[in-house]
Amino acid sequence: MNFTDPIPFKCAEFSNQGYFLAISKGNELTIFDSETFTKEQQFIFPDTVTAVKWSPDDNFVMAILGKH
């Protein structure tokens, strides 16, 4: 991956321990390993993701969806 290329996103949030990075773009939420930047998980929602929050123990991620 070329890190000089911009990554378009709506919001991004590191996990509390810093192991993961959640990035939302439109209605997609992608979880990356923050050290290697490999894709760990991807979620697709019916609405646009407007905010992302991690649980205190980093076991859960909350995606806040905007209104229609």
C-alpha cells in the first residue's frame, strides 16, 4: 500500500489499546490492524455511518448511522 495516497473516509477511530483502526466511508465500516494495516473485518450498513466508538475493552465497535 502506498501511504502517500489519501484514503477518503467519513470518520476514523483507533481502539483504546491502539491495536485496531476503524474507518468508515459511506455505509461501509472497515476494521484494520493498526500495525500492519491489513483488513480484519468489513461491515456494510443500510445507512451512512456517521460515527464510530469502541467499547472500553476493545471487543466491540459501535457504528452510529445517520438518519435518512
